[in-house]
Amino acid sequence: MEFWDRYLFLRHIAAALARGVFIAIILPLIPVLIFGYPLMPTLAVIGSGFLLEYGAAPVGIALGLSPLFVFWVLMCTETGIFLGLFDIFDSIGHTWPPVADLLEKTRQFVHRHSFAERYGIVGLVPLEIIIGVYANAPVSWVLGWNKYRSLAFTMIGYVPCLILTILATVGLIGMYLPGLVHL
């Protein structure tokens, strides 16, 4: 493995952060500018999405955002978090030799066990549901799985939970406060 110097490391960290911020924060704000969604509730959903992940859907719906827009915002936030974290960890792996050694050992372990190599990535689905993206990105990176394939399996776990949360929120708010939710 080729090790990077400090300048290259900082450049990659800055690029990872910029990419994560663009996908998680800037991309959801584009419909705010184009379609006139309210800015502050959108920022509240984005901020809540960083902490609560799919549990942030009730925040956006309660603040008067449409369920479809809340879905878009939280999908962008989740994707930005995953890609940003994965790239940051990848930069650390190219800079610090003890981390590179750990990576090599875990990747050799995965390649020795054909079941883990073939089906291990499917474990990201329940891991996303139980723990969340803050575990999926490091696990994917440590085990040497493809970034975009890992993101796809993370989203397979995230999307149903997000849809169920949105539907439950719309149902509960519609039942107790009719007329509040705008589809």
C-alpha cells in the first residue's frame, strides 16, 4: 500500500468533507431554491438526519414539509454521511501504517472465508437498521468492500425504515391532527 504525505492526506480529507457536505446539505437545499420549500424546517430535517437518521422524518413532517420532500432530504443526508465517512477512513488508511496493517489483516481474513467474502456485505442491511450509517461506513471500509456496493446495501436497509417511519408519521398526524400533512 502506498502511503500519502500530509499534504495529500489533508487534500483527500478536505475533498471527502466537501463531497459529504455537498451531498448531505447542499443537494437537499436545491429544491428549497427551486420549489420554494421553507428553509428553516429543511435545515432542521438535515440536522436531525445527522443525529436520528430515519427517525428525523417526523421532525420534517411535523414542521409542515411534504413527506416526499422529507424522503429526498433524508436520502441525501444518509448518502452524504456514508460517502464522507468512507472517504475519510480511506484517507486515514493511506496515511497511518498501523491502520494499513489492520486493514490488510482483516481483508486477508475475509478473503480466506468464501462465505464472508460472498455474503458478508449483506450484513450491512440489518446493521443499518439496528445501528445505522455510522457503523456501516467503517465496517465496509475495514472489510475492503466496494464503496458504492456497500452504499447500495446500506440503502436497502435504510429506505424501508424511512418509508415506514414516514407512513407511520403521516398516519398518526393525520389521525390526531387532520389536515396538517400536505402530500
